[in-house]
Amino acid sequence: MTTTERNMALLRTAYRSLENGELEACVGMLTEKFIASVPGLPDPLHGREVWRQGARAMLEAFPDLKIDVQDMFGTGDKVTALVSFHGTHQGAFQEFAATGRQVAYRSVEVYRFEGDRIAEEWVAPDMLSLLRQIAPAPAGH
């Protein structure tokens, strides 16, 4: 198995662990000095705890979260994944109370690996689409 194939397999395992709510297993796949670059923030976030908090917030809001990998490719120490997320809005997310609505949105994600761990991520989820799906309907609709 090549390094790229191993990294892609690790990423698929991480997605499955996240779906299953196995946050500690996911955290164990991250380097100690994990870096997350998130849209809307001027600087990257550092540390495993940052990832754990974000993942916990998603799973509390969408406990039945499913992640479908539509495409994945890699080169060197990086892997890019095109993924779709699906779930039911059953808990508060950002400023929105649970709606019970089914949601679906996509994300483009790039990961850098060090050895057998994920060292860095750049994620670009379509948050606008997600927030539109859970926002209250405008008055009069």
C-alpha cells in the first residue's frame, strides 16, 4: 500500500468514526499539534481540543450525521475529499434551535498527514446552504 493509499484509508476510517460518534478515536488520529483552517477565521486553530469541540457541536445538533465520500484523491502527504453530509437537525446549532428538519450539504476538505496521523485540515463546508435549511422561515411564509 502506498503512502497516499494509507492516508486515504485513514481518512475514510476517521469519517466512519465521526459518523459513529467515536470522537476519542478520531482525536487519536490527529497529531498533538493539529492545525485546522476554517473559512471565516483569519488564523488557523490549533490543537486536538478545537477539533473535538467542533465535532461535538455537529454531533449534538445532528446526532444521525452521515458522511458520504463522493470523491477522494491524494498526492504526497495530502488527501482531498469531496463529501456530502446528511442528518436531522435535532439539537441547537449556532444560533438555531432544533428544527427536526432533514439537512444535506457538501464540503471540500484537504488534509495533510504526518506519519499515520492527520496533522492539518482545510475544510470548506457549504455553511450557507446548511444555515438556510435550518433557519426559520421568513414571517408570512
